[in-house]
Amino acid sequence: MSTTYEQNEWHEDLENLLKWESSDLLTASDRRILMTWWAGKAYERTCSRVTFNRYFEKTGCLLSVTGDGDNMITPEGLSSFTFERSVIPAVLAEAPVQVNVAPTTHTELQRAAEEEELLEEQELSEEDEGSDEVAKWFIPEWYSAQIDPPAEDLNHAMIDKHLLFKRNGVGWCHGWVSKYYPRHRRGYNFEIVYEDGDRRDHILRLQDYGGGDGVEAGSETCN
């Protein structure tokens, strides 16, 4: 109704009315602009006469933690309505709350990534327990092992390189580097895609480079 009022008020000017009735004097774009202008004026007029905050109070949309203003909750048609808060027992209210703080520094992220990687490998090892023994050191057909660690730093130059990664409880697995994370993704610096299509984030470090069955899990060898 307020928008209609603004429109009628604008039409009271004879010059405006002639423009509105003529398709040549007022384009479709001008009419759209006029409608938004009328809606804006109607909103301003309504806000000057109505306190919208009261509607939020009466429906309980402005609940506070302290309970201030609970008496203002008065749903339509419920004259005797009272809002009551649940009482928290003192023992429960004073109970300590355990909060898991996410790691923020690079060292903390890397430590968390190592722990997560070890946990994943342990779970995978438990799934495979009793089936086959861990995969021993091998060199895939058509490949040869690079005995010495890569001369370059472990960065984007590793992408598409094939490697063998010794996974805890699984053994040596053949895969290739698909992604490099310059800023370390959750502490990891590379994603490896294995022959079975499994994608896993890993931490590759030059000090872990090696080959053979005697090396510890987490070691890698490039092919």
C-alpha cells in the first residue's frame, strides 16, 4: 500500500502523469528506476512510523544470554504466555569444557599431519591384517631406482615423478606425485596417487629418502 501511495503522489503532477501514459516520454528502463524509487520512499515512510524491533522482541528473535527482555516475548493470541528458561544444575554448569584447538603454526600442522598419517596407515594395516604380508621392496617394470636423493628441493618439480613409498603396515607402494602444496595443506606437502587409484597426502622429506626392506615406513624412492 505504501508503494501505491508513493506512485499516486508522483502521478498527481500532470507532467509526470503524461510521461507515464506515453511510451515515448518514459522508457521501460525509466519505469523500472521509478518503481525502485517508489519502493525506497515507501520503506523510509514505513520505518518512520513503525518500530520493527518490537516484532523481533515479541516473537523471541532477540533472546539474550542473560535473559534480559524475556518478558517482552508475547506471541499473538497468547495473552497469558510466559517464557521460562531451563535451569542448569550447578554441577553441570561448573563442569570443565574440553576444547580442541586447531594447530596454527607450520610445526604444529606438520606434527598433526604426521600423527594423522600414522593413524591412517595403522587403520589400513588393521584392515589388511591376516590377509597378505607387507609388500616388499621392488622396482616396477620399465623403471629404474634413483639411488641418490633428488638434487633439487622437494617442490613443484616433483609433480608427475614416480616413486615408491613405504607405508606403515602395507609396505612399498608404487605411485606418482600429482600435487604439490607450497604452503603445506594441513601439514602435508604432496599428494600421491597410487596404482589402485587411492589418493593420499604425504610428507616427503629428503632425509627420509632410501630404498630396500630395511628402511622405516615413510621413506620414499624416486624412479
